[in-house]
Amino acid sequence: MPKETYASWQEIKELSAKELLDVAPSIMKSVKEGSKFFSESPCRKNIPMFIPDEIEVGQRLGSGAYCHVNEVSSFNLKANAGKNLNHTLSSKFLSDVDNPANETQTTNDSKFDFSHHEIRGLMSLHCLRGGDARFAIKRLKGDDEDDHDERHRVRGMIDLAIEVLFLSHISHPNIIKLRAVAEVEPLRPDYFLVLDRLYFTLDVKTHIWKKEVQKNNGICGLGCFGVNKEEINRIMFDRIITAYDLSSAFVHLHKHDLIYRDLKPDNIGFDVRGDVKLFDFGLCKELRRNKMDQHGLYDITGLVGTRQYMAPEVLLCKPYNLLADVYSFGILLYEIMILHRPFSGMRFRDVESKVVNNGLRPDMVSIQAPSNIIDLIEHCWTGKISDRPNFIQIHKILEREVHIRCDPDSMIIENRKKRVKNAFDMSASYIQRSRKMPIIVTESQSSRKMPIIVAEEE
């Protein structure tokens, strides 16, 4: 018989599909048990539930290791589902799902706490936006679609359930929003979640930027004659603001000691407004302070994520901490600046060996980026964990780069900060209403001085 609790996936890799399914509830329980994050971050209220027959599934948007993501074409509810939904409720709901990027209002004030029934009706009524789907459904691959064994499928069920657990407690403008879940128990093959529909990933966006740069970079795209400097500068600004928004999401996660562990272009999307959204939280994990060693590291599962973006310590299955995400961000920021995949042309095994044994990093010779961002990239991906910046520092450095390129009267940074504050205020109000006690918010990571780069502390 398998034991009841497991510290990591390394301990359960030998379990059969049935054994893994048997211990899955205890794995889910261990995620929340004794958690500071889940105790201090309330679950979002009234997350609606749907049964599979109520959702008309549209075209495929993407696929991962365990799941497919499709458009939601319609919600097939009873005829009176939208009854008594007045214009004010609709307007408030749409201001949440369609709110322009520079808006700062929020649907989360207590006057507009929608009921479960109202949200179902509003989602059905406003499923489409000008003929396009507003929502997407993420569900496990079918038996006939999954090339792996049954154990892999069970692993996917656990992964999806963990993702719902985290997303139901996270509120940030640059993190995908959970809209609904299946009206069944999480650890079932027919479980699903409904999210905001994203229109393309960072991988696609990188190719768009690359074509735009080539088009505006003079004759034959060589940067000689006919360069459109205004457009080149705009494209650079677009890339920096994307990195800035993404760093904001990680400031939020790391403040709560949540390590993401799978940062890559395929897990970053853009919504209808062009706002960047981090998604796919199946590998997210809360780091418990009582498990931290004397070096500030945690003995948790290695080889988690995507190898080109993994920190050396994760590749080696050595203890690591939140700064493993910083390494991945450095690789990603390089990709945003150079506009092609890191280590292109190399085999995964060769990359892994040379990153670990020879300190290999992507080639910086041909990169064209602001010097502060080049310095930032190199500090993020340094092999010495303690020399990496934290995300508060990264966010400040990128904020300065945005300010340099903004009109003096621009409200870009201020509006983004207001949106983050609105999300925080919503969580705080939920705590106050549910617990009737003072809220204590603590920083999870103290700021450190970095070599060369000096950043203010928040």
C-alpha cells in the first residue's frame, strides 16, 4: 500500500495509476494544509459551476501535456437563465471582462457581489464579443487523444485540480482569471475550468515583433537606409512594457512565496485588449518557510518546467528557491529582446549539459537592447543563486525603462499600479468581510543590493 503523504513527485513516480489516484486527495489536502497563502488569500466568491452539457465547445486554441484549450461558443442554459439581469449588472460584468487597459474601475466592490446564478446568466448572455468567444474551456485530453499511459492522465487530473486551487485564490491584472469550474469533483476525467479567452501567446507575439522590426529596419531589414526609428522605438517600448507587466505578476506571486516553475512563452498570453496574462498554474507551489534550509533554499522536486528555461539548480535536482523563476525570467527577457528562441539549433540534452557543466547561456553578441536590460538579463541568469535580483528589483528597473520612453504626461505606469491596487483591495475587502479582523500583509522577500544594478526598494 502506498503511504498517505508524499513530499514530492519524485517520491510517487513509481506508483501505478490506481495508487496515484488513491493518494491524490491527500496530495490536494497537503497543498492547502498549514498554508499561509491560502489562509491569508480568500477564495474568490461565487465562482460559478457548469455541467459539460451546458457548454458548447468551439475551435481548438491550444494544447499542453495534459489538456486541450478550446473556445466556448455558447452556454446552453435554461431559457430563463438570463431573466432579471438588468442593464447595470450587465455593464458591471462587461467592465470586468472587456475593461480597456487604461481603466481602473473594478467589479469587486461589495455593491456588485454577483450571485452564482447571476454570473452563470451573465456569462451565457455575454458569451460572445462581436462574434468572437469571450471565454475558453480547459479540459483533459480524451482517452483516444492521449498517447501516454493512464498514470499520465491521472497526473493531469491532479495538475488541473491544483491549478484551479491556486487560480481561485489569486487576483492580479496580469494573471489569467478563473471564470468557472465544472460541477463535479476536481479529481475526475471530466473536470474542467473556464477562463478568459486569450488571442495569442508570447511565442506568436515574438514572431509579430520580429516581422515588424524587419519591416521597419531599412533596406532588407539591415538597419542601414530607410530605418523607421519611430516604429522601431515603439516596438521596443511594447516589448519592455510586456516584460514590466509580467514582472508585476511575479512580484505578486513571490510576495506570497509562490514559485511558478514553468515560465516560458507558451504560458504567457495576450487578451483582447493586448494585456499580458500569465497562465497554466499546474506546477505552481507554495514554499513553506519552516522547510527552508540555512542557505534559504528548499529541497523540492527538480527537473520541473521546460528545460531551456530551467535554472541550473533545478536541472541538477538540487535545492532551490523563488530565484529559480528569476533565472527563467532572464532567459525569457533575452528572448523578448533578441526575438528568437534561446539555444536555437541545439539539442535539449546538449543545452542541459552545457548550462550545468560549462555555464552556457544564450549568445549576447547580436542582441540589440538597452544596456540596463542587458545587465539585468545577465544578473537574472547568473549561476550563483544569491546574486540574482528579486522581482521587486526587476520590476523597478523595468519601470525606469518604461518611464524613459514615455511622454511626461503619460499615465501608463500609474494606471497599471491602480489596477494592481484594485486587485489587492478586493482581496483585502474579502478578508475583512469574511473574518472581521485586521489584515496583516508581509513582504516575503527582503530586497538585496545587486552588483552593478542598483534598484530602489518598495
